[in-house]
Amino acid sequence: MKPILLDFPTEFTTDRLLIRMPMPGDGKVMYEAINASIEELKPWLPFAQMEQTEEDVEVNIREAHLKFLKREDLRLLVFLKDSGELVASSGLHRIDWDIPKFEIGYWIDSRHSGKGYMTEAVQGITDFAVNELKARRLEIRCDTSNIKSAAIPERLGFTLEGILRNDSLEIGSTTRLRNTSIYAKVF
């Protein structure tokens, strides 16, 4: 079956969270979350290096919505169930539907960090990938220096399969190289 024809839920919940595909109109809350978290995001994420307007973020959200519908990339937004506040952005990326395998990526609005939301969201996304998408392999990749990001797969029982040394350029540098940890679960 062609991936575009796969039918699966566009949202699901955990104890405290609603996790769903991005929708047109989400740009405003995403823009606010990026701005509130920009200093924490800059060392790790390329998109945090450039100035973005609310309109730029809305365009990105709409593109993510289309990619979700086409099953090319499954970005997921994480909201608090009780208040509807945006907590984080996550998703299933680098998709190989033949296996199927996915990479879970994530970042949290720093106003919500330290409360276990990201760990809960990643566990929910893991369950969704296994139960709804029949995932056989899930990966989480992060810079070896990003201790907070690495704590999540370690907490959730992912196995550190290896470290890619001098894997990419450090964000914002043209000469400094970084290492990437690869955590995985297989099913």
C-alpha cells in the first residue's frame, strides 16, 4: 500500500497531553513557544538560528500539515489536555515505510520544561508509532552534549546503539564538528 493511503488517527492522548498533527492557525502559539524558548533552542536546532515572523511560522505549520497528510513527515504538536496550552513540538521523521522505521524528534517550550511532559509525550508517540503505524524501529538522535535531550531516551529504555563522531557541524559554526548519539528501540 502506498503511504499516502495509510489511514491512522491524527491525534491521541496521554494522561496529561493531547498530541495531534499541526493545523492551519497553529502558527501563532508555535511562534510564541519558539520565542519563549529561543535561547534554549539555539545551541541544538538549525531553525532557531534565523529570525522568523509569526507568518513564517504559520507557513511552516501549513507545510507540516500537508506533509502529514501526504505521510512524508509526521510532525506532532503537544498540548496540555486541561488548558489547551502548547507544550512542545515533536514528531516522527526520516520515515521509511518499508520497514517501517521513524526518528522521534522533539523540543519543549522552556516555560513547560522540568515537569515530565516531554518524556510523557515521547512515550505516547512511541506507543502510537508501534500500535498505529506498526513501527519496527524507532530512533532518537541528539548531540552528545545535549544532556537534557539524551535523558529522555535513556529514561524510556531506548538503547544507545552508537555515537557518530564528527557527524555534522556544530550549529552556527563552519568549522567545529559535533558528535551524534543514536538511541533506538526495535519491535
